[in-house]
Amino acid sequence: MARAIGLVALLAVTAVASYFVGVRNAPDVAVDPPPNAPAADEELIAALGKLEPVGGILNISALPGDQIDEVKVQAGQIVKPGDTLVTLQSRKLRKLELDLATARMQEAKQRIGVEQQVADSQLEAATLAAEEVKLREQELTSKQSDLRLLRRQAEQQRRSLARLESLRSDPVTREVTSADDVDKLQLVVDKLESDIAAAEAALKSATAAHELAVKAATSKLKAARHAAENVEQASPLGALQTAVELASLNYELTQVIAPDVAKQYRVLRVIAKRGERVANLPLLQLGDTSRIQCVAEVYESNLPQIKPGQRATMTSPAIEQELRGVVTQAGLVVGRPQLPNPNPLSRQDVRTGEVEIELDEASSQLVESLINLRVDVKIHLQEIEAEPTDAASSRDSNDSPNAASDQKPSEN
């Protein structure tokens, strides 16, 4: 039994060794037919490619941790920028937070309005008080006038008293005046001097009181004006406004909307399901399928031959018609191919560069629902389009009679 098992193992090892030796010694054409080599009858380069929107596929996601409440679109649906794609379960909570922040903002504005009215009233009262203090200056002027009048009267009586005393001291005129007249006039002078002293004291006191009143009124007016001008600045209105903006942003994040990049999108794939928890993965994929391009993987040795404007054709078992397009950009980065080669014996050490080929309008409409379709690409090296496909309208205008007449050379 052991001898039989050993014989079987020896035969198996011999068969495996013969297979690898045959593969190693087989010609290169049988192992890896060069798909990018130019054909013998026509100068072209063959490659593998895949179809995608010109703007690429947009992976739409949301903040992780929330739960999906509703998916509002389905695969194949056309959406426009701003359309709601997915709503999250926290939307109701964020709406309550936004309403609360807005209510606090409105309450603060009303309170500020009341405080502003009070401050304006206080400012008006302080202004009136200051004007009243200014009016009291007339009382000081009146007291000053009374004091000057008393001083003139006292001076006049003193002169009269001096004349009487002069007459009384002269023996000739002594009998003309009496001592009572001199005493009475002396009493008048003393009374005037007393009134002058009282008036001076009253004027001094009134002046000091007026100065204090002016300072107090000026200070109150300044404080009232400052309070009236800074009611809004002293309030928490700025912080409340920031809270409203933050709550509004959080509320907007509870729904996923189509981005404002293209005029419209087609929903290529819906990954999210209602009730699922949002993770670091896309919820759905969008693409502008009105313009389709093919991303071909061309061998690095053939990249220098690729030029923008070269025509290309694409075929696939999934479509009957041949697709046509124009090279818009040659490969800028070289790396390992991303499309697997269907040949199991193909080389694994090749490096390629991506070449972008924009399909014409008819071909784009034909494959707008076949995104990521793998196609066989042939790039015609000698067929170069003079103008990009987007300039068709420009060519039409140049072909018009007016354009031809404008380009007609001068007879001179």
C-alpha cells in the first residue's frame, strides 16, 4: 500500500514539473499576447477600459453615528442640485434645537427692545435735567444784579452820610442838620452793608450749588447716553446668533442633498437602507451621465504615442454598436493596471497609464446606464480630430455663409 502511494506521488510531481517547464518554454505570444501593440495593417493601440461619467462617480456620505430615517431616491432616478437624497433620524431633534435657539434669540431681541426704551427714556430725562440746570443760571445772574444794586445804594448812602457829617462838623452849618438825621442815615448804611453781606453769601452758595448741579446733570446725561448706545452690545445677542447658526447647520446636516457641481445627476447606486447606522461608507453614488468617458489602461511603452484629439473606438459584448470618442488626456501617472486581464496566463509585472477618451453624444446616450462597463479600446494613432467634440457648434458657425465670407481672402 505504501509503495502504491509513493508511486502516485511521484507521478503527480512529474506531471506538475512538466506543466511548469512547458509554460516556461512556451513562446511569449501564447503566454501574453500584447494587447497594446500596434496592428500590422493599421497604426492603432489596443487596450482595456471602463466607462464612467466625465466628472467621475460621486460617493455621497453623511456624518457617521446617525441613523438613516428615509431614502428618498432610487437607482436610475434623475436628481438636480439641492434635491434631498437621504434624511437622518436626528432631524427631529435638531429641529427642536433650532426652534429653541431661535426662540431664545427672539426673546433676547424683545428684552433688548424694552431695555432700549428704558435707556432712551432715561436719556431724555437726563437731557431735560441738564437743560433745567442751565436755566438756573438766570437766577445767579439775578442775584448778581441785586448785589450790584445793593452795593450802589450803599455807596450812595455813604456819600450822603459823609456830607451830613461834614455839615455837622462845620460850626456855620451845624444848625442846618440834626444828629437824628445823621443817625438815621447811618442806620440805612448799616442795613445796606448787612444786606450786601447776606447777598454775597447767598450768591456764593448758589454758585457752588449750581456748579454741583451742572456736574451731576452732565454725569447723568453721559451715563444715560452711554447706556442707550450700548444696550445691544451689552446683551448676549451675538452669542445667541451664533447658537442659532450652529443649530441651523446641524439641522441641515440631518439631510443629504445632491451637490451643486453639475446641472443634474443620475442615481447610479443606492447603498443605504432605512434603519441602518451611518458608517464611514458612501450612502449612494451619483454621476452626470449626460457625458460619458472611457478610461483606458495603455501600456507605459505606448503612452508617448497617445495625443489628445486622436480618435478611438470601443466595443463590448454588452452593446451591439461600436462606441466612438476622442482622446482628451493622455496618461500622467503610471502604475499597476486596475482592470484584470481575462487571460489567466497574462504577465503580472506590466505597468499602464490611464488615458481619458470622451464619447460623442450618440455613444454617451447609448451607454449612460452602463457605468463601469469594461470595453475593448482601439486608439487610432493617425486619425486626429482637429477640434474637440464640444466645439461642434463652433464648427457649424464657421461653416455658415457669413463665416465663409468673413474668411474669404481679399482681392487686393
